[in-house]
Amino acid sequence: MSVTTQADKRKLGTSELEITPVGLGAWALGGGGWAYGWGPQDEASSVAAIHRAVEVGVNWIDTAAIYGLGRSEEVVGRALKGLPEADRPLVFTKGGMIADQQRPYLEPERNLRPESIRAEVEASLRRLGVERIDLYQFHWPDQLGTPIEESWGEMAKLVEEGKIRAAGVSNFDVGLLERADRIRHVDSLQPPFSLLLRDAGADVIPWASAHNTGVIVYSPMQSGLLTDAFSARRVAAMAQDDWRRRSRFFQEPELSRNLGLRDALRPIAARHGVTVAAVAVAWTLAWPGVTGAIVGARDPGQVDGWAAAVGLGLDPQDLLEIADAVTATEAGSGPASPGASL
């Protein structure tokens, strides 16, 4: 049974795209073998997770060329082929991170040169098996000295040519957003945002809201930390090439504080009859200006764990209880409640 309806969909900025409040994130579906891999991933489970997300009403998938060095996009493409045309979700992808194929564990190069962007779009179209990408996003700001005006001008051309429907950015600050917006309207922004990483709520999310730019937040469960079953033991059992081993969020002393905040969500989840993951996702969706949240899943069961977030409305008492838990645990950074920075 679908957990979403047409009425649940939200318009993404001023674009023609209407999206469900949650979309499936395909980062982990790229598997391991590269700098930010998640360890081994079964392709059949990946395809099944995508199909399950569509079955419960999710109408968009977010991936990127760098995820698994193209593997995630290929898996998404295979999953799309297994769906009737009418059921196929919108496909969002990202470019601008170029890996050294011979040394995949090195940090990818952040390259937004116009010729590189165009080549990446063409490669993504082939891997995904689509004629047009619904939303194409710059993954990170350029580190090679390319002016954003040149990069964003190329993005505008790709929209005009019909290769992409809408254009967005990820991990941009307000200064870069303003410079890009003067060239062409920024349809969407994708910042990291969760109960443990709340900083975007103080700057870029309010900017986007004021400029009619849609916001789709990523890592609302902080890469699995804000889920019912996560534990320090699970960190110890992670694959050696799982990038989370290097993340400060998964190391002490932050790990204990983060899990303490996760535990504080349990009574709220119990009151609503949902998972902790659903509460964590719903908290991000309660912020003014947030259009949707990208939520990962490596198998159909994980989809079922957060699907309830679509219809979960946290009330003022819930939000106050969460804000108090943020203060008590001293976990994370940034404003502790929706609208606190406005």
C-alpha cells in the first residue's frame, strides 16, 4: 500500500518537479571499493530496495556519478528498466567529483569545469538509461579555480538543450548560491542536515526559502546513526572500507553523545507508533523551507523502517522534547528546533 498521495507532494522551488517528502538515496547502493564506499552491497537487494520505495509511494531517487564510480547510477538504471513506464520515479543525480580510476581510494577531485560537467552529464545519461535527467546537481564546490559563473552558465545551457529538466547544487554556502543565482535561478539546494548536523538550518535553508529555491536535505539519519538498531558494536563490525569508520560522528566522544540523542527519540517514536528513523527524518521535514529528505536504504526492510516519516507530523511538544534532548546530550551543532534561526 502506498504511504503517499498526490496531495503529499511538494513543488521543488520554482521548477516543474513535484516530489514526495522523502526520496530514496542511492549512495550506499554504489557499494565499496572507493573513498566513500559503504562496503559490499548486493545488487539484487539494491534493485529490490528501489522497487520497494516506489511501491510505498516514493517518486524520486537521488544518486551521483561518484557513488561506486558509476555503479550506483548503473543499478538505478537497471531498476528503472524493471518498472512500467508509468511507475518510474524521477531521477536526480550529481556530478563534479572525479575519481582516479587507478587509485579509487584517493579523495576525488572537485571539478566544475564546463567541459567536465558536460562529459559527466553524457556519461550519467548512458548509465541511467534515460533521455533526460530530472534534476542535475553540482556535488561540491569546485577546487580547481573555476569561477562558479562559468560552471553555472554551462548548467543553464544543459537545461536549454533538454538534457536536464532542473538544475541544483549541493554543499554550497550562501555566497556561492548568490553568485549562481545571478546567472540562472538555482532550482534546488542539497545540504547535509540532521539532528546531529543542524548548521544548515541557520544559513542556507533560510536563504533558499527566501529565494524560492527548493531544499532536499541529505543524511537526515546521519548515515544510520539515528536508527533504532545502531550501536558501538555495529561500528566495530563495519567493513574496513566503510567510510563511516573515519567519520567523527562514529568515533568517541561524539559517538556516545550521538547515541544518547538517538535514545531520547525512542519515547516519541513509541507515542507515534513509528521507528526512531522516522522521527529523525520527520524532524528535518518540519523545518520551514525544506521540501524533501533523501533517505538511504540497502534493502526493502530499511525502506519500511523510514516510510512512515512521510505522514508523521511532529507536534510542538515533540519538537520541544527533541530540543531539550539536544541540549541535554550536547550532541551535534546548529539550531535545535525548526524556525529557531528565523
